[in-house]
Amino acid sequence: MTEPLNRWEDQPQDADDWKRRSGKMLRTTTSLLLYVLIYYLVFHDLRSIIYLIIVIGVHESGHALGMKWIGYTDIRLFFVPFFGAFVSGKHEKSTPFKKCLMILAGPIPGIIVGTAFLIAYDRMGIHWLYPLGLMFLLLNVFNLLPIKPLDGGQLLFTMMPRWSFPIQSIFTAFAIILLTVMAWSMKSVLLGTIALFLMARLLMQVRSAWKTRHEDDEDMLLQPSTVQQLFLTMLWLLGLLSPLLVISLITNNSIFSF
């Protein structure tokens, strides 16, 4: 009598779980279709859109696996046109070191794949490996820059919270100046928009830091150990310098000539 009763009690829970999973899948699929549609209407290049989705898919899958490893639940993937995608989830307290590894689990695999594709293109001459490998490499290296909300900015804050704000502010200010000069010289509305976005982001960070300057944030006291920081910094720098590594590994520099 107990076993049938338990099965009957489990059915509503299974039904709720199925509804939750199907709802997450529907939202992810809908956001992906809108992502493809908007990009196609703007750029009219379906091949590049497919490449971009592959790169973003691998990147966010790395984050999702890292999140699952450190105990996240209810993990969701959502695509946002012109901003890429993001993975969200619920979690209990985790160590800063594990959080840093979760952050790096997005860009590092993409950099490895991009490097492998570019070397394979140089050796075998398979045409599609070049644009896809270049996209893998450049987008993931860009994501490691120490600017929030990029992975590099989140990594810096998690790894060295007390030094995060001044380092990010200096780097963001430099990026704003560089993008403004490039937007002016190239007459690029896109680069100008990115510069304005970064400027607004920097002003919000300065305002937030000023308001909380006398408050003791609990997260500020938590950071990886010195050995862990050195290990994470090494991975971070290897990722940022990976384009130079690719150049040194490839003897035929024709891969970089357009």
C-alpha cells in the first residue's frame, strides 16, 4: 500500500519539475530565435550569426557547467541581442576560488578551441576554421578585459575585491578614450555607443563607490588565498596573451594577412 501511495505523491512533483524545465527551454529557445532574427535583419549574414551562436553557446555552456559544479540550481540561459548571452541560477555560499574558476570556465575553453581551430586552419587550409577560430579567440579574450559586466571585471572583483574598483576605473577610462578616438576617426556609431555605455557604467560605479565608502562589505573580506590568486592570475594572463601565443605557434603568418 505504501509504494503506490508514494508514486501518487511523486507525480505532482514530477509534473511541476517538467513544467519548470519546459518553461526554461521555451524561454531560451525564444530568446535565441529573437537573437537570430534581429541580427539577421541588421547584418544580413546568416553564416556569421551561426558562428556567433556557436561561440556564445560554448562560452555560456562552460559557465553553466562551472555553476553546476559549485552548487548552483535552476540554471538558465538567455540570449540578449548585441550583448551576447548570460547564464543565471540560484546558489548558496561558495568559496571565492570556486567562483573564480566558474567565471574562467566560460572564456578559457573558448580560447583553447579558437587557438586549435586557427592552428588547424594554418596546417590544413580548411576555410571555415579561420573565421570561426578567430571569433572564438577574439570574443573570449575581449571577455577577459577587467571591465564589468565582462568576465574579467567579475573575476577581478571576486579575486581582489579591494583593488577591483581602482583597476577597473583606470582601465575603463582608457577604453573610453580609445573607443572615442576610434569612433571619431572611423565615423562609427557602434563604437561611439559602446564608449557612451562604458562612460555611463563608470559614472554609476563611481557613484556607488562613493555612497558605500564607509560601509564594510562582507564580500570585501572574502578572497582567494595568495597561492590561489597567483594561479588564477596566471590563467587570466595566459588568456589575455593567447593571441600572441597563437602567432608564436603558427610559423606561416599568412593566416593573419587579409
